Amino acid sequence: MTFRITCPVCGSRDVYEFTYGGHERGPRPAQEGLSAEEHFRWAQFRTTRAEAQEEWWYHGAGCGVWFSMWRNPATNREERPEPVDARGTGPTTEGDGE
Ligand SMILES: [Zn+2]
């Protein structure tokens, strides 16, 4: 199966030009008080969901840049989740005037 990925430098290219770097896991946990097992779980365990997730990709056959993008692994399409306002009620409509 093939699909296309949009490199921020080169544009849309075949996925075979890229190396998958895993999904975004947030900041590295603080080392102080972190057990070896907790560090292992953070570093090694990954959960792939059938919904849009932020992922890291490396364009090894192109510009050599690491970048993150949003992709739905169920459809292999680049897609970003809908923005949710602070109340969790959906996209905000503020900012378009008074
Ligand atoms: Zn590139």
C-alpha cells in the first residue's frame, strides 16, 4: 500500500521516501524519581489508534529533514483533529469581530 506525505520542504512525495519516527508522545519525563520500568514504558510502548494522531517522519530520500504531521493511520490521510475550545464544545467562533 502506498500513500503520499507532504514534506514541509519538498511537498507531496511517495511514502517510500520517508522513515516513520513514531507518534508524538509529548515531553520526555523528568529523570528524577523515574524508575527504569517507567522510562522503558515511555520509550518503548506505543499505542496506534484509528484516529488522527501527530507523527514524526524523516525524509531520508529527499531533504533529510525530520518533521511532524497529523495523519489518520486508518485511512493514511493527512488530517488534523477539529480544534476544540477550552469548554470542549467544538470549534470557537470568537475572533471574527466584536
Ligand atoms: Zn523533504
